[in-house]
Amino acid sequence: MTQNINNKTASSRILKWLIWTLLIFMAYYANRMLQSYWGQQTLDDTGLSILPLSAALSKAAKEQKLVLADMSAIWCSTCRKLDQRVFSNEKVQDVIKQYYVFARIEYESDEGQRFMQKYAVQGFPTVLILNAQGIKLHELPLSFEPIVYANLLSRAVQPSVE
């Protein structure tokens, strides 16, 4: 009888552990899906024309512009903050449209993995300025201040701009 009680106790513990594990997994997955949804909505709300890197490089060569390459993850809250506060700003968008072709590189894509290796990207968001041949010219510091960011973008193409 004691062994029967011990078996029931062990079975009960295993069942509780399985239920808690399943609940944690479901909570993680639900959070990730929600973060991804918010990230996509925020990216769509920027209004920027977003191209894959290869298309952006081709377009930059034709238009004699630089590429503004944004390495992000769709579920990343810091990336979303950059999209909301900086890339949605009209002044920042004006500078981007005048001097750059915007490329968004998604971390979880094959392109994202190649980008991280080629440019030694350690995290995201990481925003690089590339020439039309894909050579890295600058890595922009992370800033959530639109005016600061617009000035950084302008100085990268016109070093005398203050």
C-alpha cells in the first residue's frame, strides 16, 4: 500500500511538472507571437519602402545612393521602439529618402544570418550605412531621438553638416 501511495505521489508530481512545463511553453509562444505581431504593425506604420538587402544594393547603385541597412528582429521590443520613435519620424524619413535606400534585414532569415556574419553584427537593432557595393561605411549608434538620428544620417553623407 505504501508503494501504491508513492507511485501515485510520483505520478502526481510528474503530471504537475508536465502541466507547468506546457503552460510555460504556451506563455512563451504566445508572448513571442504577440511581440511579432506588434513588431510587424510598427514596421508597417513607418511608411518606409522596405527592400531586401540585394534589391536595396541594386537600387542604390542605379540611384547613386547609399544603403541604410537595419538589422532587426520582428519580435524585438528595442527594434520596435526604433521603428516607432525614429523611422516613423518625418524628418528622418526625408533624410532617408534623399540619400539612402532602406533595407530591413530580419534576424531570423537566411539573409539575416549571412548579414550578421559578413558585417560581424553582435545584436539588434544594428543600423549600418553601406555603399552600393555592400561595403560598410558606418555603424550608427543607437539613438531614439529623431533629430539626433536625422543629423547622424545627414553627417554620414555630408560630413560638414552640424
